[in-house]
Amino acid sequence: MNITELDQDTLKKLGLTEEYKKATRKPRVQKFSKEQVRSNALKALGLLASFTQDERRRILNLAIQLNEV
């Protein structure tokens, strides 16, 4: 028997509600492929190439903070 064939009451009694959610959720849809993300990351780091590693870390941490606001 498939987990999707069970009703909610039975799932609760068996303790399978989390497994049901995992089995029925939609797959994520990504706007960018892995290659596009990698390419854009390398372009962004290329702009920071003249800085030291510590300076890049500081700049990128600030950029992350600004992005969250």
C-alpha cells in the first residue's frame, strides 16, 4: 500500500504525517542552473580579486547583511 493512499486520520495514528508530507511535496524549481550560479559567483569574486582574503571576507559579510534587510 502506498502512503499517499492513506487518509489523514490513519496517518496520524501510525505517526506517518511527516513522511506523508515528504512524499507529497513538490520538487523545488530553480531559476538558475548550477553552472549559471557558479559562473555568476566567479564574476562577483573577480571584482574582489585585488583585495586580500580577509578584506574579501569583510566585504562579502557586509554584502550578506545588506542583502537580508
